[in-house]
Amino acid sequence: MVDTVVVHSDGASRGNPGPAAIAYAIFDERGSLLEEGAKCVGRRTNNEAEYEALLWAMERARRHMPRTARFRCDSELVVRQVKGIYKVRKERLKPLLERVLAMARSFENFEIVHVRRDDRGAVHVDALANGALDEAGRVG
């Protein structure tokens, strides 16, 4: 159990839609990596993959029982939809947003911010997601 976690998530899709993978990395407040993961999720749009990555990251972060969970995502669309700044126009994204909002309530303190693609954590989870896609391509 930690007081605060900083969580990066990323979804990658090769084609839109196309083969997709998701990844997350969870750090403690000092920046030490607690956990990370990546997996392929089938055929998705990029935005669907971004939402699924966030949901998986949220599920994994809850296991650390933090009081504060700070999520970092390079998808401006997802972050702004979660914050209520943008409306969700794609019907396929609405249930994903609803799940994110419901899960956000399970954290005492929930924060989500947009980070640039060159942010160190964003680069890390992007490499994890693309690595999963590369590996699937070699196996499949």
C-alpha cells in the first residue's frame, strides 16, 4: 500500500481501427516503478485503445490501495472527455467513459492530466504497447 501513485497509460493501434495494444506503468511518489504491463487487445480504434489502457491502469492501480492516484495520458481527447471538457460523440466510447468515471470514484483522490508524447512516462508506456504489437506480429 502506498499513499500516492503516478500512473501512465497508453493505447496503440496500427490502423484506425487495426491491431491494438495497451500498456500501463505505475510509479510511487518517489518515481520508483511499482508495476507495468502490456498486452494486445484485438482490433480497436486508437481512442478505444487509449480508453482501454486507462481502464486497465486504473484497475491495476487500485490494487496498491493509494489515497491519491495521478493518471498521465498522452491522449488529449480522452483526458478532456474524462474531465467533461469535450463531449463524447462516438457511441462506442460512451460506455468506456462511463466505466472510467465510475472507477475514478473508487479513489479517494483522482487526478488525470494530459502529458506530451515526449514525457518520460509516456515514452515508456508507448514503447511497452508497441513492443506488445511487435511481438504479436512476430508470433502471429
